Amino acid sequence: MTTEVDYYELLEVERTADDATIKSSYRKLAMKYHPDKNAGCKDSEAKFKAISEAYDCLKDPQKRAAYDRFGHAAFQNGGGGHGGGQGDFGAFSDIFESVFGEFMGGGRGGGRPQRRGADLRYDMEISLEQAFHGHSTDITIDVSGPCDSCNGSGATPGTKAKTCTTCAGHGKVRAQQGFFMVERTCPTCHGAGEVIAEPCRTCRGEGRTDKTKTLKIEIPPGVDEGTRIRLTGEGEAGARGAPAGDLYIFLHVTRHSLYERQGTTLYANAPISFTTASLGGEIRIPGLDGEEHVIKIHAGTQSGREMRHRGAGMPVLQGRGRGDLVVRLEVETPTKLTAKQRELLEEFRKTETGEECPQSSGFFAKLKAALG
């Protein structure tokens, strides 16, 4: 079982996006990750290759239709047209035939293309720590699978389906209406091209039954809210041996008590005392990586200032390196003071107002008189 990143997710567009939107998003991402702008950065180079591969598929109407239906499996074994011999081209041709066959008279050799099983969606919650480190877990789903009694054929064991005599296995029949030839689904086999004389008693000829199965899910480090993981062939089984659909895992990252996330950047609010803000010092922030990150505070720091700690953020999904940690400093005002603290602050206030400075005291006396 392999985990593959969805092409639409790579290009940061919805599955319903039009050609112009896909092209615009690709251009923006290509400029961002182009090797010329990121010299020596392997992560950017890998990202650029990935989005280029995704765009090469989705910009072509036929490739996009095949991908929407079969996912990455549509281009395996040379099916994507990147070289290969006649056998590879034939496999890719079969995929297009199954996608467009109903609009083109049924395809080679007659018969209706097998209807692929439905795709399924599974929503999974994970913590920010699990998104940081990656996570391995098991899930249990209820899904239709091939019938064990007939091995998915739909026919009673020892028997098999026979070619429909009404449509000769094409799944469709034609009738002349005036000057036009009208093609309809065969009323005998309902488009299957075959008729099962003795349906399996377990699945009643469907070739599939309801089952419960457990799947192991591997979540890579760096996933974010809404990340989709496709498990090829783990969706609903197709009828009578048709290919199964895919299972999509939609990830939802729960809120963290300390950190907020934007892409690969982590944000944290850190309270500091007004003495630390005034005189300088350092604070320690517990990181998701299990380490304490030391943030140095400069003298005279104001509340709201952001301190960036490079390489302490989230991992890059399917890449190398990590983002940054940004700490927002919040200067706290003490609400309870000891007598000694109050005395020292009163002395500090006198120096601020100039009461202990003869030159300043004259200025403040004049200012007081001017204000009445």
C-alpha cells in the first residue's frame, strides 16, 4: 500500500477547478519553487518537479479524466506516456476506453466497461504532535468487498456468466428511428454484456458483500489541516469483479494549547515580565521536537514584538528541513507587589518624572503652571 499526494493538492486547487485556475496556480507555484530562485535547495527542486508532473497531467483533458477516475494508477507501468513500448501504450489506451467508451460506441471487442467501485471518504483527527512526528495507526471501516463464495464473479460456484444473446455482449442495442440510429442500454443484461443464469446465493449476483476490514494508515510528518491521503483500491468493490474505488483519508489537526500553525511556521505567545523586557534576558520554549528552544530577549523589548527561531517549526511535507518558530512576546504588568517592590518602583517613577533631577523639576513646574 502506497501513500501518494493528490495532484490537486500539490497545485493547491479544488478538484472542480477550471483550466485557467489550474494554470494560474501552477505558474505561481513554479515561480516560487523554481531552481533558479532556490539555488542548491533540494526541497524546492523536488517540489518543482512534483508540481510540474501534476500540471502536466491536469492540463490535458484526457489525462485529467483518467486521473480523476483511476488516480495515480492510470499512469503506472508506463501508462503516462513517458516512453515505453507498445504494451505500455495499450494499457493507457484501455484506461481511456473505459472512461470514454460509453460515448464512443462501447470500445474494442464489444461489451460495456466494468463500472469501478465508489470512492470512500474517512475523516481522521490527529494532534499537532502527530502531524509533526508522523503517525501510524489502524482504522476499521465497513465497506463492500468481493464475495468470498463466488470470488466476485456473481455466479454460483461451478458456473459462469454467459454472453448476452440480445446485445451479443456489447451491453447496448441499436434501433433505427427515421434517419437516426439510436443506441440504448440492453434491457436483458442491463448493460453488463453478460447474463448470470445462476446467481450466487450469498451476494445475489452482485459479486460483492458488506465487510468490515482494518487498514494500517501511515501519516507522514508535516501534514496539515485538510491534507488528503489516497489509498488506491481500498474503496467500495466494483460489481462482478470490477475494480474497487479508492479510500480518501481527510486529516483534521486538533487545536494545540500553545502553538498556532500557518504552513510550516509555528506561532506561540510567550509572557515576559516588564523587568525582563526592560533589562533583557532569555526564555525557554518547549518545542514539539521535545527540545527546549532558547529565545533571547533584548533590553527595551516592547509587548507584541515577534522573535523568530529558525528551523524550529513544522517539517516540510515530503521534503527536507523545517519551518520557523515565531514567538510573540507579551509584557505582563504585575498585579500584586510587595512593599519592597513598590518602594523600588516609586523610586523608578521619580527618575522617570524628573523629581530627582533639578533641571527636569523646573521644566515640570513650568508645565504644571501652564496646564493650570
